[in-house]
Amino acid sequence: MIQDMTSGGASVEETLYLWASGLGSAKERIVPLFTQKRVAASACAFLDVLIGNEPRKTGWMRAEAAGDPGPWRQQALLGRGHWDADALRDVVREHVVEHLGTEDGVLVIDETGFLKKGQASCGVGRQYTGSAGKITNCQIGVFATYVSARGHAFVDRALYLPKDWTSNRERLKQTHVPDDVVFATKPALASMMIERSIEAGVPFRCVAADSVYGVGDVERTLRRAGIGYVLGVRGNHWFGSWATSPLIAGEAKDIAANLPEQAWCRLSAGSGTKGKRLYDWAYLPLAGLDAEEFDCPIAGPWTRGLLIRRNIADGDLACFTTWCPKGTTLQELVNVEGTRWRIEECFETAKNEFGLDHNETRSWHGWHRHVSLVMLAYAVMASVRYQANSLKSKKTLHRTRQSLSAGPYRKSGVSS
């Protein structure tokens, strides 16, 4: 990771200093969460190992890297210790906002699977996960990632409990699920995370999510808060307009099929590993409402619309329901939708580099503690990367100014 950050940017020494100071600051933030010094020391050692170069972050490997004789301290930290994982989540969120927060940030919601064997781990069951691309035995975690021009990192998480878990009190008791936890759909979990972010003052103007979260709870939460969204919907989702000419009514896929070619515009949804992610886009504003009509705190007219993305290669369609202040441009909506791939990047890096899916505990507390510690490690990395890139920008600007100021004199010296 250090090599990636130093390539053409900050020096190795500068990056190591940023890592040391960033990690030290993170440890200072979390130490007050623990009532015992030895537990706090275990948490700090856990963080060191997550950021280390070990390819897998199993309990024995973490213990070996931390210099422990066995994994018992690691297990105690995640299981028997008395500390609040939600308080750690709040520390992570504060860290992300402090280092990456901007007024035009986007909150991205998505889920990922944790493949498991057996039936003892909290929330495990046969369910679909995009991580495997099929129905398999796994846990599902719903996550919120904050995305801005400065970077991206997780700010919240929730373990999804299927109904066959929440209806079995004995099973919940065995995995130490709190008594007040009841069944909640994934959109309901997402809504709770959005509300927590709003209450904490996280600066974001829009939310992006896929079709799991495209209608219902999430929409209502965001409209009441005066926050825009670009949320995926299925092709058979029905859209209707009023006060448009001509009137629009029908399923999203049928509306898209009947659009004239001039309705489409080729735009980039951001840069990917292979360059600009170009698609054809169409946007249909469907209805306008004044903020006062739905108690929105942001005054002025808002527009409900349908955004459609068409793959250039095969014509595959993706549809989105949108909500934004009137006058929002198509490119702005495309930019919001384009942030969704950042959470996929978070999942991939967190699993490959920080052991997000290497949790060996079976309890509710163990899952949330492990995941929250990984989130903190990721947040430290994201803030260090932003600072390293800032140093690169400053150096480039400095060299450019030097070149501009020295250039004429050097030319005159050569020609004389």
C-alpha cells in the first residue's frame, strides 16, 4: 500500500510519517472506549496487524504478529471484553468526516456477503450474496460508505438478521444478540444508517444505492431530510409523470425502449481501472414538488425523475429513480450514480488487505467489533492516501512555479 501511495507522490519517509501519525491518532481516539488498559492495548495491537502485510488476518496470525503466545487476547477483545462497538463506529465516522468530508459528499449504501460453514455464526443462512453471485451459506452485512473528492471510506455497518433468526429467541440468545434487536429489512437498516449520519452532521448531499434499496424506506427518509438520491430500481418498476408533455407512464424498461435515439447522451460515470467509464444516459424529469409540500428543510422546487443507463457494448439497461433540486444537470446525476462503484472498491480492499471477511467469532458483538476495527483501519488508510496525494499536488505546483520562474533565465544562459 505504501508503494501505491508513494508512486510519483510523497516520498517513502513522508508516507511512513503519515502512517505513523495517522495510526497514532486513531489509537488515541479509541483508547477511551475501553475500561481496561490491557483490552485497549489488544485493540491497538489488533489495528497494527490489520494494517500490516500478513496475507490473512486469522486469530493465530494476528496473535503471532502481535507477539502474543496464542489468539486468546484477540478472542477476548472480540468476544468477552466489555466495550461498545457502536462507540467505535462513531469514532470511525468522525475520523472519516474530519479527513475526507466535503459539502458535496455522497453516501453510498450496499451489502456484501461473508461466506460461512455451519449454522452457528450470528445471522448465517442460505441467502443470495453478490460476493459469490449465488445463494449460499453466508452472513450479510449492510454498509454505508462516504465518498468525496478527497477519498472514500466506510462510516457505518449493520448485520442483517433473516426472519428465521429473529423469530428464534434461543438462537439469538446463544449468539448474544441484544434483546431490543428485531427483524429489519435491508432498506430499513440502510434508513437507520442514513439517519445516524444525518444526526451526526456528516456532510452529504446525495445517496446512491442499487435496486435493493430503491423504493420505500430509503426514499421516504431522504425526502424528509431534503437529501437527493439516485437509487437503482428493477426494469419492471412503474413510473408516471404529471405536467409533462407528453405524459410518461409505464414500466422503466418499456419507457427506455421507446425513447428516440436523440434522447440518449454519452457521458462518463467517472474513471475506472481501464479509463473513463462511458455509458449512454437518458434522463426524464417526471414531477416537480415544492419543498413545503413534503416538509423538506431545503427550500425550493424538487424534481422526481427516471435516469437510465445503457451499456455501449451490449445495450444492457440499468434504471434509477432520482430526487434532486430542480435544475440539477444530467452530468451531476451521472456523477452521483458513478460513486456506487467506490463501495465495491471498499469491499475488495477491506477483504483483501484488512481481513474484513476473516472474522472467526460467532456472536453479534464479535461481528460488529471485528468489522468496526477493520473500518477504522480502512479510514486510516484513506486519510493517509489523501494526505500523500495532497503532498504530491503541492510538490507538482511548486516544481511548476520553479520551472516557470527559472525557464527564461535558463534559456538565455544556454543561448549566450
